[in-house]
Amino acid sequence: AERIRQKYSDRIPVICEKVEKSDIATIDKKKYLVPADLTVGQFVYVIRKRIKLSPEKAIFIFVDEVLPPTAALMSSIYEEHKDEDGYVTASVPIISTTVTRANMCTTTV
């Protein structure tokens, strides 16, 4: 991650993976370099479009079991929560229209 940050200082490396129990479509692209000034809400939008998530379902990103504000910048999430290896692990639950079950998708930033 550090090598990527040195080469692309204005970008945040993101790895997004689907959890086995999730009923969402498989993400065709797992690695992203998102602009540092991208908000959490904008990142969620990118993922929604990538997996073609229906409007009836909602996704939220949790970092260290906390829901960051949708207006939070990905750069601030990265700086506050990155691990020693330079990545941040976030989880993305997929809430179905019934809102009675949740499936988890893991995202590494």
C-alpha cells in the first residue's frame, strides 16, 4: 500500500471483497484507486453501480465496527484507520428490502 501511495499520492488504495454469505453479485473489480477527496457516500455509490445493486437494497460501510458519516473523506478514513500494512479494513453489510437479514461484504481500504 505504501508503494501505491507514493506513486499515487492523491489516491487511496481500496480492495473490495464479497463475503461468502452475501447474496449480492460478485464484484468484478476488487482493486480501486479512489480520489483522496472522495466521500464515503460517493464510494458507496461507486460500489453500488459496480455490482448493479437494485434500488431496494441499501449498503453501508463500517470501519472498525463504526459507521462513518457519508460526508467523511476516504482520505480521513484511511489516515484514522489504516493498519500497519497501510490498508484499512471496512465491512459493508447489504440490507435486503425486508430489512430482516443482513449479509456482510468486506472492503479493505
